[in-house]
Amino acid sequence: MMQSQSYLIDSLAPLVFRSGRPFGSQVGQEDVNFPMPSSAAGLVRTQYLQQQGWLLNQQDPTSERGRLSAEDKQKLQQIQSRGPYLVRVSDVDGAVTVLLPKPADALYLQAPNSSERQLVRLSPHNGDDAQNSGCDLPEGLLPVVMEQAIKGKPKGGPAFWSVQDLWAWQQGQDLDFETVNRQGASSMPVELRTHVKIESRSWAAEEGKLFQTAAYDLGNAKKPHHAGWEEAHYGFLVQSEVMLNDDLAKFGGEGRLSHVKQTQAISGFECPTDLASNIERAGGLRLTLLSPAIFSGGYLPGWLNPTSKEGVLPHSQVKVRLRAVAMDRWLPVSGWDLDQNKPKAMRKAVAAGAVYWFELLEGSAQTIENSIFNSISDDAQDQRDGFGIVGISHWQAQ
């Protein structure tokens, strides 16, 4: 696992992270997306570039833009980062709670004639009827079903779990909806702003030219019934191998400012001492994506054989076989290439929270400790950018 420094990003204004939808006059909460790992990697590299005093070479006299030398660009691309992770910061004692995306093997259900919601676990099913369940799954994969046959309708719930609850869930512990909801976060607060178009020569507002932007407002929220303000606010956590000074930075679109400051190591990213022994006894492991992952085969990692679903887990010497997958819809990944001054090509990513179940075939499970909280994406640059960070736990292989 990468030896890293932890940095807290405190926004000084609502932050804009566009979803990639066509721009229109009206927007909603779906028009702002959780920032991608590449956004955090770009922030870290930009701060490092400025603090090192690297200059942009003016290669084209007719252009106002400069570019880094090939050597400096290569150095920047080699910098690794992890995140951004959502955090809740207490204004009382400064305690930082990491909030991670809801795992895809958890379902919120509300039974008929009941106002209470239940937290139901999903797991691979290998019964006699698995092959006749009507699924069009790729060959060799098991269907993922509810462990409890509960009648009810899926309901909304916390989109982010506290890191402690997520690890407890990974270890197979039972959790209740109220606890996860209280310690997690249902959604990130979104602020909508209405703007006017300014005429370039007169600097006056053009009549009828209105548009809106959506942004994450991470400041202290209002308490209900005019009871004041919450004593905690949201922020982002980024980890990197480089040392950065406390400074202001532009994070997201429209040049909105944030304060980047180094913080102490955050609890929740420690490898369990009994991880390897538990995996060996169970004969399998469960991987949960903590950040979106990019694979050459869509949902299927490129380090797995497309036919046999077998391969060597990255950063380890363990050969595994994929048995089941639970995931939400894919995410579009794009951005702006500052070096080429043009948009990046869109790619599809597996959403954070996806769960992969693997059967252990051969190799020492001790080497799996090198994979936890590391990237399992195919491309080396995607790994350095922080796509595909995973949490790992044991799974009783079927």
C-alpha cells in the first residue's frame, strides 16, 4: 500500500463538478456528480507544480498558453493519489469521519404496512435453481440474491456509509438501518444558483438570458425549526505520496476556491491483522470498490481471462476466479486535458460501491495485504490517478 500523506479539502464556496449532461438553462441535483479520482489527482499535481516553481514553456509565440517540458510532465504523471473521499468534520473537536459509497450488496427494504426500513444483505447464490433462474449472466457467474426472503419495496437510504460501518458489513456483521442512517449521509447538499448573461461590450445583463448551475454546498447545514447550525461540515480527503504546503487551490469548475491542508493519518484505512488467515480459511475474498474503477472489459478487469474468469490479483501473487458481481450503473469519465487544451475522450467506469466475489485458487494470501486500499484498475496511469481503490475482506467460497 502506498505510503501517503493525508490532506483535507475545505471548500470556501459551493463546488461545481459537472455530470457531463448537455448544458441547459435549468439544472437539478442530477447535474452535479461526486468528483472523480482524476480531479483529486489533478489538484495534487497542480499544487505540487506550483510549489516546486516549475515554469511553463512558451512553445507557440501566437498562443498565450504554455506547456510543461516532457520531463516535468512525466514527473507529474508519476505522482500517485487516492481519493477524494467524503468526510464529515466536527467543529467541536476536529474529528474527521470518512464516509464511503454504499456497498452494492446492501439493499434498503420497507415491508408492507410498516414504516420501518430494513437493511438486507445480498450474496452469491449457488443453489440448484441458480442455473434456471432466468438470468442472462455471463457464463460462470452466480446470481446475487437476498439472503433473507423479505417482502417489501426498495427504498432510499444513506448513499454514504461511515468507514467503520462499511468494514463491519464487509466482515459479515449484521447492521440495522437506523445505525447506518445515523452515522452515514443520505446525500450531499446541492445548491442551485441562477445567473444572468452579461453583454461583453456594455457589461449589462442581457434581458431574458438566465441560466443555472448546481454545486455541492459543503458548509454547515441549518438545523430544523430555526435551531441554529449543525456543528459539523463536509469536506474531502485526498491521500498522496508527495508533501504539500497548506494553501488555497481551485477544485472543480468555475475556479471555486478550497483550502488544502495536511491532516493527521485518518483511521479506517488500516489492514486487518487477520485478513490473510481469514481468507485462507474461507477460500475466497470480497472486493469492494472505494472509488470508480476503469477496466478494459467494462465490468470485467483486464487481468482476468474473459472465458475462465481467472487471473492474478494486482499487487499480489494470488490467483483467483471471479464468481459474482454486484454493481450499479456505469459512470462516464471525462475531463479537460490541460496539456493538449481539449476535452478528454469519454470512458466508462464501474461505480464505487461495486462488490466482486472471488474464489481463491492458489498462492499465499499474505500477499493480498499489498492489494488492500490499492488500485486494481488495468492501466498504470489510472492506478496512479486513484481509480479502482478497493477494500478487501474474506468470503466463504461456494
